[in-house]
Amino acid sequence: MLCPLPGMFFSSILARVGSDVDPPNGAKPFFRRLFFLQTVQFAHFFTSQTKFLLKNPPRTFVFWQLLRFAAGAKFAGHSPHRQKGNKVKLIIATIKPFKLEEVREALTEIGVRGMMVTEIKGFGSQSGHTEIYRGAEYAVNFVPKVKLELVVAANMADQVVETITNTAQTGKIGDGKIFVLDVQQAIRVRTGETDADAI
């Protein structure tokens, strides 16, 4: 019942348009046939496209954004498949290298299933340090650190931050920093799962 409706709708519109046209004398039957043929062809095309979309619903992010925008929906930059309460957070932490294994074990115990680890160099309020090599003192401006990147469910972010803080803390300058950011979308490449399901 769904597919013939677009054809009937456009047929009525084009038929109305055809009735308002005032062709030259003797040509009115011809123009009526022309409008009729155009109406039938357009209705057939529209119906075939509707059937195709029903059998093969598009799943691309761009298509749904355009569809929502054209329908007057609020363009918020989110996929229509997103579900409320399924948001995720990105936690970036810099810690001292010798604390890495201890922090990893603590995070695993609270349910963190993965993280990215990078060896980095940097400085903050510590502004580097000095080292003595063969009796000479050298200034080391960039201090070795380890950067952790974790994507977790939003309702778990506070627990992760607290665990990293308690485990990586030594009480001395250079313990590191923690940053928490909103993640617009997370996707698992293999399955296409999104947000918390993709972690």
C-alpha cells in the first residue's frame, strides 16, 4: 500500500498543473497526453526508488544527516542510531614511566578493557631537571613521561580518573596530568558498533 501513494500524489499535482496550462488552439489534447506521460514516467521512477530504499535502507552517516536536515530536524551532528546514555569519554593521562604497570593493573581491576600507551617527553611546572654525568651538571628540559589514552563509558569516567590519580601519585613534582574530553562518536571498525558498545 505504501509504494503507489507517491505516484498518486505526484499524478494529482501534475494533472492540476496540466489543467492550468492554456496551450495554442488545437493542441490541448496533445499537451494533456504529454503531461500524462510525464506524470506516469515520474511516478514510476519515484515508486521504483521508494521500493529500492525500503529494501536497501541507507546506513551512511551523511545520508541520515541530510535526511534529518531536510525534514526540519535539529541538526546536532549525531547519528539517528545514537541512544541517550550511551556516551563515552576520552581520558588522557600523563604519568611517570615506572608507574605504568601499576596503573594498568589497577585499571584492569575496575573493568577497563583497553588503552593506548605512548612514550613521550615534556615539561610542565617542573620545567625539566638537572642530571650529573661524569662530574658535570646537565640541564634536561624535557622529562620522560608515559601518556595513557582511554575511551570509557561516561558513567565510568570519574572512577577511572580516581583510580589513575590514586595509583600514579607519588607526592612529588612531576606526577603528571589527567584530561577528560567528550567523544562525539566511537566506532568499532570490524562490526560497526558505536559508542559504549564499541569500547
